[in-house]
Amino acid sequence: MNIASFLLDEEEAETTAFLNDFLIIKKALDNLKDKRLGLIGKVSDWLISSEIPAESLDSKFGIKLVNLPWSELDHFSKFETSGKFLAAFTRSKVDLAETAKVSEMLAQTIQKNKLHAITVECFPMVQKDSVTACLPLAHLNNEGFPAGCEGDITAITGMMLCKELTGIVPWIANINKVTESVCMFSHCTIAPGLITDLSVQTHFETGKGTAIEGNFKDDIVTIFRFNHSLSKAFIAKANVIARPKFPTACRTQIEVKLSGNEVKLLREKPLGNHHLILPGNYVQLLQFACKILGMQVLE
């Protein structure tokens, strides 16, 4: 009947750990049922493998996709500045008044539509008004509310799954370069709790608005991504070997060391632009979850 099945020996020490992981995954998948995911705008057209049909989301995870076109939302300038948001960035030397209005707009949109996660097509706003959603999204992620960017449905779905499995909202990051053993990731919406030495910079691609720069705290990370058909997943444990600050990439950056086969997969069979970076080693748990979901883990 195509039901994933496992034969266990109750006398083996590993059985208890296996069952504990199974219960974590079962609870996580139960928690995702009927969660409401808001897509503000649309999926950015330059992304690869990042749009999941609403029917697929519902059948696989029970997640309900809520489409919210920009034309149906009030302009951010009509909102008050969010005091809660400003309190989270008191050390910033940059004027965050306009960004705090974006934060309030998102907060009220979330509340009005009873959302449990959002992904935002950010570029129309920054191109029109020179203000970004990077910091408000980072703030939401820091509060345990999954918030992605560029309208990437595949990535935000993975973020929702990771949150339920681990309690951590992962960092959504671009692959910048892949050498024979090293991969560089960067992006502008990392949760402040995942970094040290936080500073507020401009958004990389446009040089406008605000974005987060900092040093990733952990030395070991799990890299995770599944494809838009929810049939395959990339999962890898990696060591962080550098935290560069190149001016030619998004503001927060890490370089990680990968095996030759993992590099080959990212070069020749990437599942998309954005990958999710979790602090710590969650490879076994994610592999198990993908197996239960009927996804092939690339090897």
C-alpha cells in the first residue's frame, strides 16, 4: 500500500531513539495540518523550483496556501511604526521608522488572515518605495514565526517543517559559489538569535532599505532543501569554515566544507536557489522525516 514500514528489534538500544524520533516527526506532521501559509505577492520569476501548487501542499502536509496580492494590501505607509520591532533593534544607528511600518503591516496581515507562516515577494516594494522587508522577516523568524522571502513556497514549506521538527526556524540562504569542497551561502533575513555582532546594512541587490549582517554562531550546520514536487530532498551536515563579508553577496555569509559527492549534487542536481541552514546536526531526523513523507533523499 506504499506505506513506509520499519522492522524494529525491541532489544536493540537504537530502538528507543528511533521511536522517539518517530514520535517527534508524527507530532510535527500533525501540527502542520491546517496551518495557513500566506503568499504576499507572487513567486519571484527568477527562482528555480520554488512554486508548489496549493493542492500539493494540502495533500502532502495539510498546509493551506493563502494568496495575498500586493494590490489587496494597504500600503505600508498607512501603518503606525511597530514599537515591538524597534525595541528589537535598539542598537541600530540606521533610521528604522519606515521599516517598522512594514513590520506593522506584516503583523496586521498575519493577524487578519490567521496565518502561521508567510513568504513575501519583496522586490516590488523595494523598487517602488526603497524600503525592504528583510528586517521584519528576520524579526518574525527570531520570534519563531517562519517568514521567507522572494515568494519562495518551497523554501518556506521547508522552514515550517524544520520549525515543527526542531523548534528552530532555519536561515533561508542563497548558494553563491561551489568549489571542489567549499560552498558559500548568504542572505539578508537571518534571525538575529542565530548570529553575533549584528549590524544593519543596506539590501545587497538594490543598495536600498535595510538588511542584517552578522557572524553565524554555530560551527556545525545542517543544510536542507526539497524540490517543488516534494519528491526529493538534499540533506547534508557541514562544518562552517569561514564567515566572510564580501561586498558582492547578501549581507550575512558563511562558507562550509562539504564532501565531494555533496558538492557534485549542488553543482549538477541542485533542487533550487534557496537552501535552509539549521544550526546543529539534524541530518538523521530530517532523513527519517523525508522517508516517512515518501521523499527520496539524494545521495
